[in-house]
Amino acid sequence: MLIDFIINFCILFTFAILIYIPFQNRLNVYIPSTRYNPIIVGILSGLTGCLLMLTSINISDLVILDGRMAVIALSGVLGGPLAPILSGTIIGVFRIFMYGYSTSALIAGSTTIIAGLVIGIWSWKKRMTFQNVSSYFGYSIVQTSIVLGILGNWKLEGWLAIISFILYSILSFSIIFVVLKQLNNLFEKIKQIEEISVTDYLTGLNNNRKFQEYTQNLLSKNEVFSLLLLDIDFFKKVNDTYGHPVGDEVLKELALRIKDTSKPFRGIVSRNGGEEFSVLLSDTTDEKSLEIANLIRQAIEKKHFQISSGEKLQITISGGISTFPQNAVTFHELYKLADEALYLAKTSGRNKVVHIKQNKKT
């Protein structure tokens, strides 16, 4: 019997790990579409439950012991509300006809189907997570224990079946729950590290590394886009007069305004370093990019920056633009031309935006 317990648990454990890693999408596992994840998880969970029943432990002529309830509960965490409904239905139908149709098989199978439905509907109202999955699992344990008691007429043999079921279910579920929760925490930390590596620590925008990645992706698509470089006018004076903490306040507010103004145009905003920012504008020609850039410039100029001391600062920015493939076809050349346009905006009065084509015409 011990070997049967070990085999059944190993199947349950393997299911949990193999389903968790790809469908939680914490690592770079390729999933073509997440649209059908609930259905896939539900079907795989149901098939695993059937396999668990085929390797179940016979407690009595009427009762078999396996980890199907743990599978149904965990499928809700991994696949959402639809997964436990599907898995419970598949497992329940299989249980009814596994050893030939009988009254006890009908009761056991129907219990599994009902458990899946209740967990699924319940989780539609309150999403299942690693924090609350034990409540859903606890419900399935109570329901199944009552059915086992009824099937055993609450005799000694029935009580032994209930105790065995509860102990095995709780032990197997607890081990898998702890392992999956630790994996979840680990992958969350990996995700945070990945985000930190491509995010500017002060403004929350993309950093220069992510900016270059986005630019290369746009270049590879071979579609028109514009690169806008922005620089704060006389920012050194702000730092020298009010200190770097106030300078940081200005940078944060500036980043927010650039992001909000660029959002309707699907602009990809990055902080390239210091007081320099960039906006990638996909499917945007030179005329349209100038229009958007001036909207950003005006959003900075029109409203004063409120700093922690209570003072209000007048901040302006200058910008330079280049467009692919009209002006350049490589990253370095595109950036160089936008930087040249920015320099022209700075040297010709500041608080303005210049497209590199204007410089060429001049």
C-alpha cells in the first residue's frame, strides 16, 4: 500500500510542476496564446485526475483513495474558474464508468463534478490564489468526507476511509502547495529583477538598455517611425539652486507628463540618462512627430512644477527628431541625427522642437 501512495503522490507532484511552469508564464517559456490556457489546464488536470484514479489505493470495495481533489483545487489557481469545472467534470465522468456503472460510482463521480462546479463558480466571484486556495480545497475535503461517510453508513470501515482520505489529501496537498508557493515567490523575484534591469530607478520609465531594445525591434519591422530626444533646458541651474532632491522631483513629474501626453499616440518613453528622455513614435512621419513633440513640449511649459518647498518652477524642454527610413536606416545614425536636431533646438533658443529635415533644409 505504501508503494501505491508514493506512486499516486509522484503523479500528482509531476502534474503540479509541469503545469505550473509554462502556464504561469514566469519564465521565458513559449506559449503561442494564453486565450485557451483555462481549457488546456482544465483538460490536462482532468486527465491527470483520471490517471490518479487508475493508480489509486483501494480502501474498501466502495472507496478508492487518490489525489484528484488536490488536482481540481490547484487547477483553479493555475487556469482560472473554468479549469476546475472542466477537470471536475472529466474526473467525475471517468469515476462513474471506471469500474462499471454502479450507485456508489454515480455518487462518487457526481460528488467530484459538483466539487469542480462549486469551486469554479466560487472562484469566479473570488479569484483563486495561493493565499486562498486552501479554503477551496478544504471545502472539497469536507464534501467528500461526508459522501464517504454516507457510502460507509458511518461504520468503522467508513470512518477509517474518511480518516485515510483526509490525512492523505492534506499531506499531499500541503507538500505540493509549499513547493508551488516557493516557486511562485522565486519567479516573482526573477520577474522583479528583470523589470529592474530595464527600468529607470527614479522615474519608472524604460532605461537606456530597454530603449535600444525597442528601437531595434522597430527597425527590424522596417516600418516608418520617429525618434524624439528631449532634454530639460537649464536643468543644471535647478540642481545648483535647489539641490538634487528637488531635481529628482522635477524629473519624476516630467516623466509623468511625457508619458501621459505620449500615451494616446502609443509612444514608448524612456529615460536615456540624466535629464535626457526619448519617445519612440511608431507609424509616425516627420510632420506628425513634430506635432506630437510640440504637444509634449507644451504640456511641460504650460503648467509650473510644484516642488516640496512650496515653490513653483517654470520648466521647459527642447527636442530633436529623426525619422526612419527617411533620414536613417541604422540605430546609431538615427540617434545621431536626432541628437543633432536636439543640439540645433538648444542653440537656436531652446523650448522648441526641431526635426533633422529642418536642419538639412537650413
